[in-house]
Amino acid sequence: MIYKISILVVLAIVYTSAEYVSYDNYKVYKLQPKTEEQVELLRKLQHTKGYSFWTLFDYVKVDREVRIMLESKNEREFENYMKSVGLDATKTVEDVQSLIDAQLKRPQNVGRNILEYDWTYYPNLEEVEEWMNKTAERHPNVVTLLDIGRSIEGRPIRGIKIDYKKRDKPVMGVLEGTLHAREWITTVTLTWLANEFLNSKDENVRFLAENIVWHIFPVTNPDGFVYTFTDDRMWRKNRNPSNFTSCVASNVRDDLSNGVDLNRNFGFLWMTVGASQNPCAQTFAGQTAFSEPESRALANYVLDLKNQGELLYYMAFHSYSQMILVPYSHTAGANVLEVPNYADLFEIAIKGAEKLTAVHNIPYQVGTSADILYEVSGSGFDWVKGEAKVPIVHLFELRDLGQYGFLLPPEQIIPNNEEVMAAILEMDRVTRKIGYYSPVSDSGYTLKINALLLIAAVMFGFV
């Protein structure tokens, strides 16, 4: 279904759009609270004008590193205050805008042909879409362009399907990126993976590319992604203006209320934990579950795929933290077993993380978000597991650990992508080893669940 925006919405967008936000001379500090008292002090600081936490509110806990961005005029006051309460604050970024400028920079030798893109810089939405168009033209028998719906501002949510063998009931996988607008590394990770599936000579990559039908969406939040280029590089949410309000009480710009956190808007335990009903919050979940056209488009597409074949994989990509997360994001400890195949998902992720680390010695943690990051409800990948019942579901939190955060330098794009590919290859190998699927011929697959049903049928004399 295509969503049209009304004249009123267009006018709201025009009149509530903010001017370009500069982060010139903004600083970033890291610190680690050691007591609950220090945690509370930091949480109060989060609601103080002039301070912005790269670390989401729920992540501020004892013995967890926190990253705080602040205006240069607040620097001395901040340092003195941290000393007075016994917190050791270390400056990690001298000028945030300089990191943004480095991400926006284009190499001098960039050609006009988008297919010459070499993953040494971050492309904007127009370039990503042109790359997908040209890639489909170059591989007409393998690549199909996808358009699954419209954003709140009417932009298409686009992707590509890579299908080598044209089976009637294929085994499929979905790769989802840039649900959070500022996480640019996810965009170029997914275009890299698609390019490797089409052009790599590595036999393991070829096997993965040719025996799974991949549905790849580099940008699932196109409005927010565009906004990070035109207005505010640190923008996270979509650009829905219907909840616009004054954000004076939250000590942030009113413009922050022009959006919904899409990764809190899915209809799985919506607004239970780790989400907010304050439109000025970064984790604002919307007025209702699936209030946003972007989340509805993804969910509807996943359900449609389940009717077309065996949807085996769903992998979501975010940044930053260097983690592979397992559903569900609200569970910790023994409660992780709410997911029936949690042990399999954990083993698959652990093996993938080991291979990932072996490439460039970058460590990744594995677990549920509640165990190793923070509690979340209403997330996309949790909905895919909990409601759509897709067997193998994971979420990657890509580089880094906070040194650059969302502003990962372009020279780290390719190393990041190389290690992610290594992880996915190993995760697929382990998935097959456990028995979820086996390539049986050019005409079909067997999935673990189907094999078990067949064995049961034989045992009980039904066949």
C-alpha cells in the first residue's frame, strides 16, 4: 500500500523543520559511574540543556561506560562538576563537527559512475538508490528492485532481491539497515554485502549468495537518513511531525519531537520497557504500535515473504557497541528461554562473533539486549521473532565502542564490512550444521522444522 501525505502534513513539515545543526567545537567525554548515586547524577545531567548523551538513558548504569556530548561553553563547568562528584571524565572527541566533515568528504578520484563506488566514503540516499538501480541493470537475471511502501514524507522504502536459482519455494533472508537514521555504517554494510553476493569469487560467499534468496534494505528510514545529511547529523528517529510539541521541559530543541523511534514502534510488547511516550525523547515509541508507515511496511513485507517460501533469516543492523544481540530484548538471565530456540540462536551468534573477531581483532559481545546493553520493547527484530516466528533472528550493533560512535571514520568501512561478512558466513554454517536447512538440490531445501515434522509423521504412521 502506498501512503500519501496530506497538505496539512506537508505544511507541518515546512513550518517545523529546523535549521542546520552545527556541532562545531562540541566535545565528547567518556566516564564510568561506580555507584548508584553517580548514576542518578548523570541521569539528572541528561535533562540539562547543553548536554547530549550518545549513550541512551537506560544504558546509564553502574560500571558501564557513558559517552556525553556537550557544547564547548559548558566544558569547564562539566569537568569541575565531574571532579566534585568523584567521576573521572576523559575527553575523547575535541570537535564533533570535524568528524562529521570527515564523513561527508568525498575522495578526489570519485568517478561519476556510481558502480565505481568503492566503500571509501558514505553515500547519501540518492547515491544509494542510484547504486541499487545500476546494480539491478548490471545483473538483470539475478537482482530485482524492491519497493515495499512509503515513508511519512512519501519517500519509497527500497531494497534489492538477489535470487540466483528462482525456486518456487525458496529459503530466504532479510537484511535490514538504517532504521535509526544516524547509523550510517549500517547503510554501507548492507550495500557491501549485496555487492559481495553478486561479485565475490570466494566459494563460501558464492554458496551463501546462491543458496539463499536475499532481500536487502540498506535504508529503512529514508526521511531520517536524508535529514542527517541536510539538517542534523545526529538525528535518530523518523520525521513524523504529528506529535510536535514544546521540548522546553526536556531541555532539547522542539524539533526533536518531530519523529518516532522506529525501533520502539513495532507491535511486540510495545511500550513495555525501554521506550518513552514523551515525543521529545530519543526512544519515543509513537502514539500506538505500528503508528508509523515505515514499521508497517517492514512488518507487512516480512509477513508476505512467509507466504512465498521459507523465511529463515532476519538480520537487523545498528550501531554502535560491537555486539550480536539475540531476541528478546526485554529478557535477561533465565528468562532468555522465553525464546524456544534461544540456545541455537546464542550458539550461532557466538560462533559468528568468534569469526568476526578473528578478521581484525575487534571484540564483539553476544547476548540479549537486556543482558548486555539495555532493556527494549517494540523493536523490529523482536517482533520478527515473537510475532512473525522467523527461526533465525539476530541484531548486529556494529563498530565501534564509542571512540567515534555514530561518526565512524570512512577508513573503517571496509574493515567493518569484512568482519561482518566473516560472521555471517560462519553463522550460516552453524545454522546448517545444527540442522535448520540443507541444500538438497537445485529445486528445493529442507528446513529443520519440516524434517522434524516428517520424522514425527513416519513414527506415528501418518505416512
